[in-house]
Amino acid sequence: MLAVYQTRFLEAALAADALKFGEFTLKSGRHSPYFFNAAAFCNGKLLSVMTEAYAAVIAELHETCAIDVLFGPAYKGIPLVAGIAQALFHRYDINLAWAFNRKETKTHGEGGNIVGASVAGKKVLLVDDVLTAGTAVRQSLALLAQEQAMPVGLVIALDRQEKVGDSNLSALKQFSVENQLQTRAIITLDDLMTFVKESGKPAVLEKMQAYRKIYGISEAD
């Protein structure tokens, strides 16, 4: 059964065409029966729904994992961390700092690679929309290491629960194992399939089941 915030998130994604069903060719070359584009959450209402969903996940994680700063890789992570920090405070009375990186180092004014709160010596939670190759997130980890920060985890919007290469690990699980970090997602493929089933879309569900049989990890993590 989906949580209320998950249902709201998926309903908003459908309404905004952030979530589409059909036939899509991914960057990996795989032919997927669904496509997710978080960039379509591009107005105040949609951003509010998305950041509140992130906040729900992070508030639960915060109960067992100390977090000082939310970090969003530029550019997509910038509005996310600001909105999530606000949602965490308003909904859960959790007051976290936030920061993001510059794409290009600034040599004048305040300078540096980090904008926002200082991350030095802080427990930092990374936030991004999806994890495929993970290039931006890994670059962020390298930057945070330079800044003497202490990364504690990563939260994304959608975990596709697909195998990476020849392994039986999803991209998110592989990232967790490689970096010894906590990972969470607002929605997993399992959640999405539950939503599709409850929405009365048997044809779509059948295609998703077939897709998962080929590319999905054996067990949900």
C-alpha cells in the first residue's frame, strides 16, 4: 500500500506529464514502458508536492541518521534542496541547512565551489532526482571530500530497480554499497507498479512486469 505522499507525488507526476506511459528509448538503449522527467515539476504547486514527498522520506531517515546539511548537485538539485529544507521545517519542525555546488569555480567575491551553508565537518545528505550513471552525484562526493564534509546518504525521487551491467544490483544499491551510504527513494518501480495496478491500467502493468522480468533486480532492496 502506498503512503499518501507517494500517491500525491505520482498523481502530480501524471498530471504534469512528468510520468508517461508508452514506449520510450532510454539513454541506456533499453526500451522502457514508462518515462519519468522530474524537470516537469516546474511550477509552485508541483514543486511543493515533490519537495513535500522528499521531506517525508528524509524526516523518516532523520530519525536514525544524523543530518546537518542537504546538498543538491547543480543544476537540478538547487531548487530541490531549498524546497525540501522549507518543507522539512514547516511539516516536521526539522531545521536543516542547505547548499549546492557551482558548475564553475568563482574566483571573486565569496569564491569557492559551494554556495549556501558550509559543509566542512558537517553530515551531508545528497538529494537528486534519479540515479542512472550517477556522474553528478559522484562528482559531488569528490567535491564534498575536498570540503572535508561527511556524506551520510542519498535520496532520489525514483529508483527504477534495474540491474546495472551484469550485476543484480540497482544503480541506487550499487551506489550505496560502493560508498557505504544510506539511500532512499520516494518511489521505487515496485511502488509505481502498485500505483498502475490500483489505477486500473492492466495493459500498462503487463508491459511493466515484462520489462522488469528482463531488466529488474531479482529482489526489491
